[in-house]
Amino acid sequence: MINCIAIDDEPLALEVLKKYIFQIPELHLLYVFSDAIEAMEYLKNNEVELLLLDIQMPDINGFELYNNLPVKPMVIFTTAYKEYAVEGFDVDAIDYLLKPFNLTRFKMAVNRAVSRSVLKAKEPHLPSQFLYIHSEYKMVKIPFAEIIFIEALDDYIKINTDTQSYRTLLSLKKILEKLPKKEFIRIHRSYIVATEKISFLQYRKIGLINNIELPVGDTYRATIAGLKKSNGVGK
């Protein structure tokens, strides 16, 4: 069972969420909040696994609230404004629900949260060996060791592995936060590479396995130079 709280400044919206939550046995509702600041204070002192979080609220919006939490639980954003969708996935939201949503759509979002919770629970002793993302309407587990490089494609990123590629709604900045720092580096505004997959390094170019070559951005040349000195790659 997943402990959750609901945050929305609209009383009617909270009533709908409560009604839906009580119909899903996998969820346990701890509290509901109509005041975002009050909810933030609660979250600083209490462990919650899932937030059902409105975006447009007085004082502080849902994204600001979430980004300011020291420990970030899973989050499902709810809003009446579809223009927030991409930003919602940029913070690795479980889902983004556009009001008014029905019980079926709500269950779909909750199922995604349950899937992520189950995947993480199966490997509590290996938290840093896998990347979890949403791709093609399902939760995917990707071993870090299989990733070759990651590239930015408009609002999406494409994760290229030894066997296949995955697309997900995240930015390079956000995905880099989920990767082991010693195993991945950013070489360009559009590329992140796995250091173990590097075959050669040059001033403006980097080579990876499978004859892959990528450009090195001006901003990241110092990083590449430091990598060459530290491990001898490219000499």
C-alpha cells in the first residue's frame, strides 16, 4: 500500500481525489491539504510515498513546492492547464492528469506509481545500478551498464543502449541527476555519454563503441581534457 497526500486549493477537486483514492486499495490517504505552504511543512517532517499535486495554486505552485522538497516522493500532477505537461515530466512525474479526469484515467496513473514502487522494492540493495523511466506508456528499467549515450530531441531525450533505444519526457539536466556521476559525463548541450563506452577523445570529437562519433561542445572541452588526464583515454 502506498501512503499518499493530496494537495489542491480547490475544495471540490480535493473531494474528487478523495473519492477516487478510497476506491483504489493500493492507496492509503494520509492527509489532504488546500494550503500548499502547510503541505510543504508537513512533507518536511513526514515520509510520504506519493503526492497528488495541483500546479496552479496561491503563494507557491506545484512545481515550486516539489522542487523545494529535500526528499522527493513520487508525484502525480493535476491541473486544468495542459501547457504544464512537458514541465511536469521534466521533474520526472509519474503522470500528469488534466482536469477533469475520470476514475479510469486516475487508476492508470496510480498503476504507474505502483509499478515504480514494486520495481524499486525488488532491488533495495542495488539502488544505483538501474535507471527507471517512463517510455511507451510503461515503466522501464535500464541497467546503467548498458547505456552508451543519451541525446536531446526537442522535448524528449533518447537513451541509446547496447541493444535498443528508449524515448522519455525528461531533460538532459534531469536525467543527468539520476546517473552515477563517475560513470556519465555531459559533452554537449545535446549529449551525455557513458565514460566506459568511450573509445577515443579529441578536442572537438569523442568516439564511442559501435563506431559512434559525437561532437564536443565548447562549454564541455575542459571536462573532456580533465577526463583524458585522469584516465589516459585518447592518448
